[in-house]
Amino acid sequence: AAVGEAVQRSAAELAEAREMVSVAQTERLAAEAAREAAEAASRDVAETRRVFEAERLEAARERREMAQRRTELDRASEAMRAMKLQLTRHAASYPAGAEAGLAAG
């Protein structure tokens, strides 16, 4: 009888050990799946960050180009105003008769 009880106890302990191994394997698989999901999310964040950074740099480059064009246009506009003023002053320095004489000559 004692041997039978020992066998039953051993069988129960073996079944319990098998159940614990099964639970541990299930938990390990769940942990691995969670780790893989976290790694995938991390890769997605890194890719999103890379794309954002590239777009930010492109926008900054375009802003610099626009500022440079604006400066060039401002300088050209100022040069045209100065030339117009110079021509106006130059034309005003000639008497009307001299202009008529130049036109006739």
C-alpha cells in the first residue's frame, strides 16, 4: 500500500511538474511575442523619426533658399530704384531746350 501511495504521489508530482513546464513555456512564448512586438514598435518609431528628420531638413533647406531668393529680389529692387532715381536726377539736370536740341541734332 505504501508503494502504491508513493507511485500515486510521484505520478501527481510528475503531472504537476508537467503542468508547470507547460505554463512556463506558454509564458515564455508570450514574453517572446511581447518582445518582438516591442522591437517592431521601436523600429516603426525609428523609421518615423528618420522620415520626420529628413522632411524637417528638406523644409529648412527650402526656407533657406526662399530667404536667399527674397534677399536677391530685395537687392535687385533696390538697385532698380537707385537707377530710376539716378536717371530722374540726370534727366532733371538738362534744360528742356537742350533736350530738344539733342533730339533735333
